[in-house]
Amino acid sequence: MLPTGGFDRAELAQRRRDRALEADETLRELFAKATADGGGSGLVLVAVGGYGRSELSPFSDLDVVLLHEPGLDEDHVRVVAESIWYPLWNDNVALDHSVRDTVQMREAAATDHRAAMGMLDARAVAGDSELVTTLRSEVLADWRREARTRVQEVREARRARIERSGWLAHSAVPDLKESGGGLRDSVILRALVATWLIDVPHEESESLRNSLLDVRDALHEASGRRVERLDAELIPEVARLLDMGAEQLDLHTRQLGRRIAHLSSLAWRRIDRAVAPTRKPKISATGPVVTRLAEGVGLLDGEVIVMQRADPAIDPELALRAAAVAARDGHPLSAGSAARLARAMGEMHDPWPKSSTRLMVDLLTAGPGLIPVWDELDFAGVIDRWLPEWESVRLRGSSSPVHSFTVDRHSLETCVFAAEVQRDVARPDLLAVSALLHDIGKGVDGDHSVEGEPMAVSIATRWGFDADDAATIGRLVRWHLLLPTIATRRDIEDPSTAANVAEVVESADFLELLAALSASDAQATGSAAWTTWRRGLIEGLVAKTQAELDDAVATPDAQAYEGWPAGVPIPDYGATGPADFTLEIEAHKDGSLLTVVTSDRRGVMADLAGAIALTGLEVRSARTVTLGDAAVSLWEVSRADVDANRLSERIRPALAGEIDLAARLELKPTEDAVGSRIRILDRLSETATLLEVRAHDRRGLVWTVCHEIASLDLSIRSAHMSTYGTEVRDVFYVVDADGNRLDDAAGEQLRDRVAAALG
């Protein structure tokens, strides 16, 4: 039994060695009996794998090879083997055995990386130890010589294993051996170091594996059999054997897996650099040349780094920029840079500036690239600076059996799924933040939806969202279980069901967000939460609720000035507008507001959008209105130091038709797998046709849409363009040559032309 009343790591490790010694004695006795007639020459019993490392848990298999010289009499070898194996089987010893000569063993190691790694830890138990010493040296030499190709076999097998078994730190039921960050990963670290391509912190790596072996020893004792999965019902007894509380054990085990996984990630990055094709590094007088990705952020050796001269103490937004760029581009974030940011970053303003809010949205909507970057920052301690509430859900297991992940990892997975449907909603920023925070209430006592609402409002407010947006995020957290609960427990064909849901959601926009959040949450939970049946019920309820809301909404008419920012005056140039154009620039938050007034004509919006794009300015939002013959447009751009003369020099020739905007602003291909969403919003105006564009933001996108509208001899009465992270949400109020709403055929033609232009 394990020691009780105290957690003695040294004693637990000694017990593993004692089990190995006991097995050694048994095997030596059996070998001696089997070769008592003097037939032991050229034979040796070899312990490999965990047994070779003397790391036997109470019910571990004995991994044993009967190794012999080539050409030894096969019948004799078979008799010796059976004389050893049968007594062990009779005693119910779990045995993983094989019989090979040294040539076969070396060939097996050359074709099977697991056999090779087992031989790296091989030791002689009984017989001719020189055979083992020689073979191990040969296998190690082969391993090092062929390391650049062999490590790829290891990587692929590891990837497949983790797909099956998940991550030790985040799986609902972790597998101590097979999960990412588990015992097998820690053994792989030893094998990677043995290649001589890299090194890892040896003392820490060994300590982590031994601590995880302590947990496995207790798990074997608690279950009375060989088992690797830390099931919830076994945790109390395992914790008792290790003199811990149940929650303490769960967190302790996950933290071990988290650190082993982190060491593994660093090791594989180093492997990638070591095996990459040799290329001459770019060196300047001050050191390696770093590719600039953003202010203070660069790319070096395939990793996103914080540049040496950047100072996170005076630029706390630097961490957000580095994270957003790394997640968006799919590059790993340097562990050293993450540690530096955690150590030195200054305090964020409360509330955050809009630029910081946008960067957080960029990070949360990056898709799969979010998870490794967030994990790196979380390990370093940066996430606690942004989101102190994260501590209460970090590595926290879920009480629901349908959940595949811990609360923190589930929340990140929800963000990934939400990024896939962000084009289905008008406000992808609100969806992204609510996806991250929807279970934040699980870190406190009470109903997590109820408790999470004020927490989410507080966080969103701190992150720079205005009161209305923060309240919407809070409501999404509060009601994120509404649709699946009602859909699976009520009759959705009963008209009162949809009516009741409509009373809660209140608007089509909120229903759209809630439906996207519910789907993302369910998919991140696991297959049992998003079956075809459940999905059909939820989507049916959403459709019926939408119909209920449609019946209750009056059809509004869009005014020419609709959406113009409050407090921003509209210049008045009478009925004709200026002879040339006027440009006014003023500071706005962390960027600039550009007010441009021109004479109104078909295509003027496209020309202005093209001119602004050519200057390299990033448009965050735009509004335009028509007043008589004057077109007044307001453009919010990201740069704070816009040069009025330079911009005017771009606008003037663009308005005069002297620039080939089509050639200069050809849309670049995008890896966007979702595709642009182009819709005609029929019910929202009686005097104009509303064209909605939801797409991935790209240089020249606004010009492309405006150009297509003008090419159909149509006019833009007003336009409302907004950017949320990398997503644009643009609405154009379009009229025909007579100033009237388009008929159905013309509306469909417009939609198809814009969709084709955006690819």
C-alpha cells in the first residue's frame, strides 16, 4: 500500500524502484532455471520502457525482451522463453514480452520509433549484459544519425494520440499516460534530448514525470487494477492515498500535465528550428534581423517576439498586439516574450482604450490560433493581468458528464467555434467576448448563468465596451442556455413557446447572437450536446422565434442621416455642395475622423474609398449622407497622424478619374473558408434597398462594393460601415437612377454582382 498520513514523494519513488527490483529477482531466478544446463550463452533478459527505467506502478506491465545472438538455435531459445513466460502467466503477472535477436531488434528500432525509444531505456536483467550494452549503443547511434527524419514519425504519432486522448490539463477525464502532457509525452522528451538536436530542463522534466507517476501509483491502488484514466469516482480515494483533497488532487494533476505539455511545446519548436533547411540567417550590425509584424512585435525563427526596444511597461497594449498577430497568423508566441510581458507590462487603463478592445476582439476571433497563444500567455501570467476572473475557472473540471474539457479550455473552444459563425451575426465582437465569458460564473457558487451576468458586464466594461454593449454581453451570458433548454424540454410547435422566448430575447439581433453562442457552446461541449436532433430542435425554435419577432416589428424607413454619430455636426453647403471638395481631420480616440464633402454624383463613394485605401489608412467605420447635391462622408481611421496634404493629393486625382483604382485595388485572395455573406434586407426600408456585406476585411473591399454599385447605374443614398476585429459589417442604402427602391430583380442582380466581386 501507499503511505498514508503524509505525501512522501521520495518513498513513492523508492517503492517504484523496489517493484522493479522485485521483478528483477523473479526474472533472474526464472532465467537461471531455464538455462541451468549451461545454455545461457548469447542470451539476455532485457527490461525496456518503464520497467527499464525502474518506474513500475502497482499494476504496471513488465516489458521484457529475451534477446539473443543471431544464429542461436531457435528451439533452444523457444524453450528458454517458455520456461520464463509460463510461470509468470501462471502467477497472473501482466507481461508484455517478445523474443528477438540483436539484428531483429535493431531493425525493429529502425522502423518503429516506439521500439527505438524503448531500447534507449533498456537495461540487462539477467544473462549476457554485453549484448544489451552493444545493442543500446547501436540503436542510440542510429537514433541520432537519423533523428531529423525519425522525429517526424514521433510527431505524427503524438498528434494522432492526442486527437484520441485529449490533453491531460483540459480533458474532462484525463488519461495519465496517453493524454497530451501525460507520461508518454514526458518519455518522448527524453528521446528528443537523446537525439542531441535539443535540450530541455532535465531536472524539472524528471520531477514532473515522477510526480505524475505518484498519481498513477495511487490510481492503481485505488482501483485495484492497471488503469490510466483518472475517473471522477476514483478521485476521492486517490486523493486520500496522496493526503490531498479531491479538488486539490484534480488541480495538481492538471497542473503537472499543463507544464509537461508546455515543455513539450517548447521542445518541438526547438526541433523544428533544428531540422529546418539550413539557411544563412540575416544578421545586421545589431544582431539577427527581425521581420516587423506590428508596432513592437516581430517574427524571428518562426516565433512571434516582442522586439528588444519595445517597452511593455509604457506600452501595455504590446501584449495584446503580440497575441493578436500570433493567433491570426498561426505562429507560436515566444515563451521568453510571454514571460517578459508578464514580468514587465504596465497597468492597462480602466476602461481600456478602443484600440485595446479591438485587439482583444482580434485575438478572440482568430480561430484555432487563439488556443496555443492564450495558453502561452496564461502560463506566463499575462491572462491574469487582463482577466483576473480567469483564475477561478482555470483547469476547473466540469460537473456535467457531457463536457469534454475543463471550463477554461471549453471557453476557448467555444471562441473557436464562434469564429466560424461570426459572419452569421451583426456584432461578432459581442459574440466573441460572450463566448469567452459564458461560463465565467462557474468559478463562484450559485447558478453560473445568473452569477456570470454581472461578472461579464464588469469585464466587458473594463475592456472598453460601452454600457449598452456590456449589457448585451451580460444578457448573452445570462441566457446562453435558454435555447437548448427550451428546445429540448418544451413543445416548439406550441405558439406560446416561441412567444415566451421572444419576450426574453426582445430583438432579432439578440436572437441571432444567442443562436450563434448556443451552437458554439454546444459544439465545444462535445458530440452529445450537438446531435442532429438537438441541433434541429434549436434551429426550429430560432426560426419560430424569429417569425414571432418579425410579426411584432414595424417596418421603419431609413432616413438619409440614419447612423450618423451623435454629436458630430453635418457640414452644410447648401443645395449644390463645394465646387471641388473639402477635407477636415480631427483627432478621435486613438485615430482620426475625416470629414469629406463633395458634390454628389454616382460613384463618388467608390472614389473616396479608393483614395483612402491607397494611402494605407485602415478604415474602422464610415458614414455618408446626401444633402441636396452635396455628399457628406465621415471616415474613422486607425492612424492618429493623418497628413491632410498627402490625403488630399490622393483624393483629388481619384475624384477626377486620373487613377486606375481597379488595377491598384484588386482584392487579394483570402484563406477565408466561410465566404462573404451578401444579403438584401427587404423589410427595413420602404424608400431604399439595403445591401448588407459581411466579410473579412481587406484593402480595397469598400471600394470594390461601391464600384459594383456604381457600375449598375445605382446610387448610394447612405452607407454605414463598421469593423469588428477583422470582420466588416457594411450596410449600403441603394437607390436606382430615379432615387427609388430597387425592384426584386435589380436587388438580386446587385447582390450577385457584389458576391462575385468579393469571391
